[in-house]
Amino acid sequence: MKKGMILCVQGQLPEGVAPDDLLKGGHVAFDVDKVAVVSPLDGEGDIHWAWWRMISKGFTSIHCRMAGYEKGRLALKGGSVPIWSIG
């Protein structure tokens, strides 16, 4: 993954966990079926999506540690990348 890219994650959250709960901080693991990589240089109406099949890359779950509203870090094996939003 290139530095500075923004991610939007789509996946199955654990039972009882709402997307808003992830914005409150903490550490939550959830299954992911695909991740959208978005260039921060694109305009709001001109976002290019690139879908990654995480399971094919060996990831069966992703740990999300939120640092604030709409911002945080997505921890992968061997490092972490910024998070833009989850939905």
C-alpha cells in the first residue's frame, strides 16, 4: 500500500457493534471482504475505487484502532495505514 492512501472498509462487524462505536476509540476486530483504496488527491466527486480481496492476501480479520471522528489507523500485519471511514 502506498503511503497517504485513504481506506474505506466494508465488512461484517461483530454482533452488537455499530459503525458509530468504532469512532469512539478502542480496539475492534471484524471480518473484511474487501477494502477500497482511495487517493486523497481525488476530488470528492471523483473518487477512484480499487477493491482488494483481503482473504486472497492472507488477511481474515482486520483490527481497527480509531483515533478520532472519521480518522484512525487500520492495523495490518507488518504495519498500519490511515482509515478514512467505515461503512
